[in-house]
Amino acid sequence: MQAPVFDAVIHAPGRLQICAILASVVEAEFATVRDAVAVSDSVMSKHLKMLEDAGYITLRKAAANGRQRTWLSLASKGRKAFDAHVAELNRLAASSLG
Amino acid sequence: MTEVEDNTSPAEALASINKARAAAADGFSRHTWRYDLTYSALASGIVASQALHSPLNIVFVSVCTIGLSVLAQKWSEKHGVKVTGLTPRGGRWIAIGLGIIFLGLAFAAFTAVERLHMRWIPLALGAVAFGVALIGSRMWRTSYRREMGLDV
């Protein structure tokens, strides 16, 4: 269980959702995550760049059926930061109820 | 879409997490007989192949094992999501249980042929493995969908 820590990089709605998806899978493909988050390619790329620069995610290019696809996964640093951020959100949500 | 919605409450942020997870997992985790039957046939093939003489049994086990790997890979590529049987917390024990049962059935089938020379037993155990795999596969998927907040 991670100690609650607010993470400004993760907190933006798109990036929070991207991290949430990646935390529940081994890997997810760019288009699948983009559609689930409901953003454009460019917005998605911007979010991924910020997460990658923070060392939170890793990107892997792979060819399938003659087409290049990008697979995303959460790095261990990103998993820890995401868990800590969710713990903080839960703490804040609980305190606002109390 | 705005970069940061600062007015998002913690509860709304947590809800958005669940919504995104569900959206990403939906296609991947839908019940499909095609996948489940193929998976069950390959799993039962590993057990039933013990009825064959060596080295055919080894060849058949290898083919079925590679088939399971290819099936999982194709499924991941089709839906853009890769998980292992152990990824979801709820379904983890179903996957571990299936693995233990398959190993037990394969060992029993191997022993029946080697010690008792009863080649029909692996076929019967293969049929059992098919049923267990089919039920287990659907249970795992149901558990995963429930964990992702999707209709089962």
C-alpha cells in the first residue's frame, strides 16, 4: 500500500485515465487507450510524452499485419506514483465526505 | 479537451479512473465461444495427447502449447490489450487453479499410460480438461469484467 502523495503529472484527467488503464494491464495499444480516454491523437501523444519524460511509462513499437503499432506499459516508477496518487484521491474523497 | 480540469473533485477523478478502465477492457473481455472453445480444445489436447506414443505425444503437447500462446497473442493484438491470467486480482486464483488442475490431469494421464498402459484414460481426462477449461475461462472472464466494473 502506497502512502498518499499527490502527483501533478498524473493528476490531469487524460493522464490519470491513461495510467489507470495501464495499471490494470500488462500492455495496451495506443489506439485502444486513446479511444477509452476519448482524446485526439495529438492530445494523446502530448500526454504520453509527459508521462514518458517523467519515467512513468514505456513505449514499444511493434509491427503487426504490416502496420506499426505502439504498445504502452506502466513503468514501476509510474505504478508507484499512480498508486500513491490514487491513495491521495481516496484520502481526499473520504475527508470531503467526513 | 482542456489540459487540466482543476475543478475535478477527488470523487470525480476516481470515477473517471473506473470509467476509462471499463472502456479499455470491454472489447477484450467480452464472452466469446470462439475463443473459449479454441482455448479449451488446446488445453484438453495437452492432456489427451498423453495417449499417443512417444515422440508424437511430445510433438502434440508442443503444438498445443504454442497454440495457446498464439491464441493469447492474436487476442491481444485484436483488442489492443495484453493481460495475463494473473493480472486481475479476482481472476488470479482461477488462473492458478486451472494451472494446477491441468498439471494434475496431465500427470495422471501420463502415469496411466506409463504404469497401467491404459491409453483411453488420457482421452477421458482430456474431455475433463476441456470442460474445466471452458468453465474456468468463462469464470475468469466474468471475474475480470466484474473487477473492471463491466456488466458480466
